Amino acid sequence: MATRAYRSFRSDDGASWRVDVILPGSSSALVRFRSLLTPLDDRYAYLQSNGPESKIVTARLDAARTLESLSEADLARIYRRSLPVVAKQNPLDVPNSSFSGG
């Protein structure tokens, strides 16, 4: 079994992250920013590829190679548009699993 590749990244606010690429597809992959402090701070963003794999539906991006190809500037850009994995605040106090159908 292949080992997962990780990179270290420090965001503009000084937080340290462990970055990996998961769920690779033919034209996209999920970039995960794992907090070194608490899993509640973890973030994710989708990465769109326009490489040759994106034109072949059965092809898959190589997660380790994709991560390696990202520059620090790429990681900073991806981080800025990332979203939290876990919602910390729930202003309406509605359980995350509830259905609010009319």
C-alpha cells in the first residue's frame, strides 16, 4: 500500500498545517489542510486540474505528484479559498443532521 504524501504549510496568520491531497479524480482532487492544534480547525478546498488526465475520464491524478507540483504561492491561494471541515458556530442552533423541510 502506498504511503500518503504530506507537506508542511504556514498560513499568513502564522498557523501551521499539514497538507495532503485526497480523493483524486481525472480533473480534480481535494486538498486537505490538517491543523496541528485541533481537528476542529481542519480545512479543505477543491483543486481543478487542466492536465492531460482531465481529458480522459478513466484517468486519475496522482495525489503525491499533484501535491509536489503545488508551489507555496499555490498553497496560499488554495488556503485562502478553503472552507472549514467542521462548522464551529451554528447561529440558528439547528442540529447539523436535522431536515428543515416545510
